[in-house]
Amino acid sequence: MASLSSIRRLIIDMDGVLWHGETALPGLVEFFNFLREHEIRFVLATNNASQTPKQYLAKLGRMGVAVSREEILTSAQAAALYLGGIAQKGERVYTIGEAGVTEALTEQGFTVSEDEADYVVVGMDRGLTWEKLARATLNIRAGAMFIGTNPDKTLPSERGITHGNGAVLALLQTATDAAPVIVGKPQPIMYQQAMARLGGTAADTVALGDRLETDILGAVNAGIGSILVLSGISKREELVGLSYQPDWIFENIATLTTHWQAEL
């Protein structure tokens, strides 16, 4: 196992790593103080597409952590950047999602449609209705490209583990017989976008997450190392017999910080 001291750039998941809902996890402020002190560059890359970068900045601020907008990358932003590479500005996009999705798409020059569209982008939507699902289904059946911001089947919250965006994608795939293009983890697209922001190399860049099938597998797919924390979804016993493994495992970011400090 390589030393933590070799890490100069970090791609960090948020839900289950930094917090559960509105509750900060232990050691949050100390973790970011450590990164700043040792000039370890980072991007907070979350599969959660519901919130805007501004909302994440405010949430982190409430928890005592200051970051810049460039240090945040959501799967909604990643989906909008991906779409910007294959579609013309101004094309119509139907969305299931919250402000994070609509803002990211409009910033990339797309028209968010409430009816017919050339593309359907689906992210977490806590205001999801039958009508939204019906309109998305009709558009996909009419030939619209189907894009999912992320495939997370579940989401950790203060109430426990709830359904995630992957559950909604599964519903739409069942209704349309069309599989979505996934932009978020475990596909390498969002990690590659984060790496482009950070510079450096795959050798000194590591992903930090709580979910084996997205965060850790995504790191494998992107060709970078990974740290699993056990404060969110995945548990240690799930590693048995798994075809891929994280490079490091810690209980939470507090223990990660302690071990990392000891290696410097």
C-alpha cells in the first residue's frame, strides 16, 4: 500500500463522507484545515445533482468550512458539460431534477423545456410527480436522448437510507425500454472533469468516498487510487470477494486525518 503522503490531489464525495443530510460528520473542519495546511488540492465531486454549487458553498459555510465554487463539481454540472460536448446550445432539454440540474443546463446554454425536448436529463427530485415521470417517458419514447446524472440506488440521510436517483432511472428504463447514459460515478466522466480542474497526474490523485459501487469503482475506471470511509453506505463486509478494492479504508474522515498526519 502506498503512503498517504504521496497524495497531492483529492476528489472528495460529500454525502456519507462529509455529512448525513444537514449533520456534519466528526472531524469535518479539521479535515479541511489539514488539506489547506498541506496544500493538497481538492474538488468536491458529488453524484447528488439536486443542489447548486452556491447551495453547497452555503451548506459548507454553515458547517464552518470555506471552499470556492471551482472546488465543487456536481453530477448535474458534469451532465451539462457532457451534453455541451454533443449537443448544440439552445437545444431543448426536459429535466427531472431540482435547481442543481436546471441551473447547470441553462449555464451551458440549453433551453429547459416543460414539454417536448430533444434530451431528457434526470437527477434527484424531491418534488417528483406522476406528471414529471409521464412527460419524461413520452419524450424518451419519442426519441429524446436519456441521460442520468448518477445511478445511486440509495441516499444516506438523517432519517436513514432512502431511495436515490438510480431508483428513478430504473423506473424510466422499465417504462421506455431505453437505458440512460450515466455521467456520474462509477462512469469515469466526472472524475476526468475533476482531474482536468486539478491538474497533476493519476499517480498523485485519489478519490475519497463512502460507496463501493460508485465512488470506488469510479476511481478504478478513471485509473486513480481510492480511499473508502465507512461512515456512509458501504460496509467492510461488502469487500469480501469483490473484484476491485479501495487502496485505503478508514472509519471516517477524522481517522483518515489522524493517519495522514502521522505519515507526513
